[in-house]
Amino acid sequence: MRILADENMPYVEELFSPYGDVIRAPGRDICPSMLVDVDVLLVRSVTKVNADLLSQANKLHFVGTATIGTDHVDLKLLQQRGISFTNAPGCNAYAVCDYVLSSLLLIAERRQLQLHGLTMGVVGIGNIGTRLLPRLRALGLQVLVNDPPRAAAEPDFHSTPLEQVLQQADIITFHVPLQRDGEHSTFHLIAAEQLEMMKPDAILINACRGEVIDNQALLRHLTRHPKLSVVLDVWENEPNPNNELLRAVDIATPHIAGYSQEGKAFGTSIVYDHWAKLHGFALANVQALLPKPDLAAMTLSAAPNQAVLKQLVQAVYDVRNDDERMRHHSQQPEYFDRLRKTYPLRREILSTQIQFSDFDNQVARDDIAALGFQIQH
């Protein structure tokens, strides 16, 4: 069996090589001729799986993407050709939550904002949005949620209209799939008109898909509303984001919000497990793949305030490092993909345990646990 995999997909050899030959290639360079006699194709979001790519795929029986989104895959084509498919829903949800927390606490410190009592809008309540809500509430934020597709499918789900979220929220974060057409299209969900609805000093976070926000409209808006704080992990025209926009935003990173070691391991293992079930092979043991974290535990001796919570979060993941790395390399050719390919190992908040010394405060314990840390009992 021949297995072609994106070179940035970890643990492929450990999981798939017992059953065939693993061939690695840069995701953007995977081309039709590479798929001759290939049985399994494993990709990430940078590979467009379409009729062009599959034009020479004579043996392909399985495509897996180690991502939540599927907008880069022609699902109808795979179905027509009888090719099994899976994505990895939820694999990097906790990592993206860590990214949002680290960014939010950093912006709050820079602006001397107390988050408690502010209103935060979460657009998209899927795997990521659902996991993010208890973290935001642990910071004392009032949360508005917007997800029209869920509201249409679930009578008991209340979705606040987007216009109301934009007008009322002090902070807005986006976690929707990219859908270019249809009733619930998310392409340019936020354009000039929607930006004008927002508070001039709001905080805007996008860690889903670059095309959800009209980047040109955002750049124009920032020239007139410099108090708006913007965090972008995703960009239109990746891997060539607008450098002027990059310089204008508060935090800029190269589509790595979900790039934790746990997220990558779960992404590969979810795809592997789906494929293994088709063939009756043994399922993955993710914990056996992961090494022990460098920062396994921290100790608190008093109930934490916002500044201490920021220290705890950023001890595990400090978004400033990724922002500085992107700005430093942004004038070099092909820097975006190179930063993703050479991204340093990063663990998730859930890998670190918090110990309590000399005090016992159940509210503090509950809040720390809601942020995603393990609690020593």
C-alpha cells in the first residue's frame, strides 16, 4: 500500500507505516502525478483536493484531512468516485481556545482592560466555540453567541443576531467554517458594513478562515478606527497575506492557532482511526505518542487575579512569540509556509497541572479548571 502524506502531518509513520510505504511531500506541492498508484492521501488545509488533483489517481480509496474544515476538499467528487473520506473535527479545538485566551489576556494587559463584566461575542458554536464558552465565563465575561445554522437545526438553541453581537460586544471572536454560498454563507461575513457596526475600540479575533473577514475592508477600517484591536491568525490570499494589514494589526500569526502537539496528534489519529476501522486494524493510542510536557505543573498560593491568570496561560503558550516570529520574517520569500513547517513544539494548557498551596478556594479551582488546566486534588 502507498500512502502520500503532507510533510507537516506528524505521527504518520508511527501509525500508518506498519501497513504500507509512507511518502512525504509539501502540502502545496502535491500534484496529480504524485497520486499514481497511491492508495491513501493525507492532507492539511493547504492542499486542494479536487478533480485536477485526482486526475491521475488510479488506486486512491481514502482521503483524510487532519483539519476541522473541509472547504479545501471536493466532497461530492470523492463520493462520486467511491473514495472514503474523513476530516478531524475537534482535533485542535483546545489549541485554538489557548490561542484566543493568550491573545485576549495580552490585549487586555496592553490596554489595561479588566475583562470581568465585558461582553464577548462568539460567532460559531461548533467544536471550538463550544469549548471556548466556559473559558470566557471563567474570566468573568458576558457571552453572546451567534450560530444561525445551529439555531435552524436545534429549536432550543438561541442565536443572537450577528448585527446585535457586532453592536453590543466589546470583543468578538470567529470560529465558523468557510462557506462561499448558500443561506449561511460565511465568505466576507464581516465586510465594511459589518465593521462599521462594531464599537470603535472593540477587540476582533479571527482564528478560523481568512476569507471570513474582508481583509481590504478591514485595512481601510483600521485607518479610520485606530483604537480597534485586531488579532489575525488567518488571512485572505494565504500564503501571501497583505503586509500592510499585517503591520496594522495588534497580533499577527501564520495560521498556527491550532498547531499544538496534542492537536496535531489528535488530527492524525482521528484520520488514522477512521481508516483503520475500514480495514479492521488496531486503533491509535494518542497518549503513547505524546512526550511528557516540559511544564508539567505550577503552584498557586492565593486566588488568582487577571494578571496571574495571564501568567499561567502564557507560561504554557505565549502568543507574542508567534507574533514576533511572523513580523521578523515577513519580508522574506515564502516565509508563511516556512514558519508553519518549522513551527516549534507547543503544548496545550490541558497538559499542565495547577497545584494549590496554603489556601483552598473552590471558586478559584473551578475557574482554573474551566480555563483548561488540570487541577491537583
